[in-house]
Amino acid sequence: MKFRNLVELAEDITLAKILKRKIPLRVTHNITYRCNLNCSFCLLKERLNKPNNFEMNTLQIKNMMKEFKEMGTRFWLFSGGEPLLREDIGELIGYAKNKMNFHCSLSTNGLLLAERIKDDPSFKQLDLIQISLDGPKEIQDRLRGEGSYDKIISALDILRELQIKVVIMTLLSKHNLSHLHSLIKLTAQYKTNIIFQVIGTQPAYPAKSKEKFFPSRNVFKQAVQELINEKERNSFIINSLDYLKMVRDFWPDAPHKIKCYAGRFYCEITPEGFVVPCCAKLDRIKDICNGLDAGFQKAFFQLDDMVECRDCYYAGAQESNIILGMIPWGIITLYRSYSRLKQLLK
């Protein structure tokens, strides 16, 4: 994104705030409920790999992108499930980049990446690929599945060779808090970045995952403080200090103080076409409008304003909220925040 586009983005946000308008600047499309892993902490675990799951087809997704483009969307993230299980994902990436001119990113567990990226040049057009990696080989294979670590390393090797921008996403749990520095070293080795995520606390999150993966409050607070210290020493960690301090001080029980812009400046789409403010509201799908039935513009504008929500700690949402809360600020200040904006409003 050029500086001129960044200024235009700031103008759009400022005008929308003044006029109290909604603009879906960033859309996260959970394109499939299929997944080749079975992580017990997954937010979508109860919906994954069901035989009667419906997914929008290629044409429906392209038409949806057109509707969001007309509403002002600039950032598009393909997520899942595992988006690489969609045979048309390369075609959709190409459409998002070449026809819609979106800043386009992909969130993946990385297992199929080395195989898919060799055969499809569309992946080289991605502005960012986010890969889930939760620790060294022993930890990663235990949490995500045997052999997953080696496949991710193979993917990182190829992505480095192709010079495709990567960010590693690490979910903080009691199983990996003592291994975070090894992940930061790996990040430095591949000259990429890392973002840390906490396990969700909302009703939509599996209760068993909280019991199995939540660290003790004191151990967690100490680990996050070490990340804050590390963040102040290097640039590999792309979480903001604001976010890290928030999770240190408030997670998992206390309401935090960051204003939420979900449903106003960003939203998520389910595989079957429901428009939700964010992933924390997936348990309310039955009460939410389906874009295929009503049109995606109507579905988006019917979303509740989440401005009073203070329970979510998801890094993508909260980093977006932090940046959106800065605007309007001086363009020079916004430009200094450019690297964060580009990677975290994905």
C-alpha cells in the first residue's frame, strides 16, 4: 500500500466516524468448515468437517467480493477451516488481487502450502500469508498433529525463496509459554514476523479447551511481560505494546478498555454466507442475516454495533481496534504506524 492509499484510508475512516457511517474496510472470509487438522482449541471445532456443511461456490464468492468492493472494502483475508482445501482458492486469490484490487492475505495451518504454492502462481500475489506455529517440533506436533512442524518449515523455506511476506501466528497456552523465545529466534532466522494470540474466553469457544490450555494467571502475566520486554528490543514481534499490555493486565476475566469497531469497520463471513461482526459472535448465527438471501450490503448494515463489547482478546480484532482508535491523528503519526496497519488490518 502506497502512502497515498494510506492517506485515503485515513480519510475514509475519519469521514465515517464523523458521519457515523459503516464501512467494511476489512473482511475475513472463513471460506470453508473443512480442515485437515483436529485442534481441540479450535473455535470452529463443532462445525468442522460435517457432511452437510454448505459452502458458497466460486461465482457466489466473486459476486460477494463485488458487493463488498462497492461498500468500500480494501482488505480481504481468506481463512477457514483450512482455506487451502478449496480447489478454487488460487482463482479467488487472483480475483481478489487483479479484479478487486484488495490487499489480500491468507491464514493457513501451513500443511498444504508447500504443495499448493509450487503449482499455482496466484499465491505469489498474496500480500501476506499467516501460518500457525505454536512451538518447536515436539510442542507443535503435540498440539497440532504429528508431522505438522516439518511441513511448516518446508513451507517457510519455499516462501523465503519466493520472497512472499509471512507472519507466524502463535496461540499462547500453558504448553508453550516456556518456548516463546525459540519461536522468536526462528522468526529472526527466516526474517519474518510473529504475532501472539490468546485463547478466546467467549461462550462460542469450547469450554474444554479453556480447562486444558489456559495457563495460570501469574505464569501467563510473566510470559507476556517477557514478550513486552522482547518487543522493546526488536521488531520481529508485530503485536503492539498496547495489545500486549492489555492481555497482560486483563486476560482472561476482566473487561478491557479498548473500543470495538467490529460490525462497523470490519466483519467476518461464514462459509455459508452469514455476515457476523467477528469470530466471537459465531454462536449467534441463527439471529444474523445471510448475505446470499438478503444481499451482503443489507446483511452488513444490519449488524449490531459492538462498540460496548470489552470481552474479546483476539489479536486481529484488537490490533485493528487500536489502530482504528488512533484515527484521526496526524498523517505523519499514521505513517509511522504503517507497518502495523498493513499486517494487522488484513
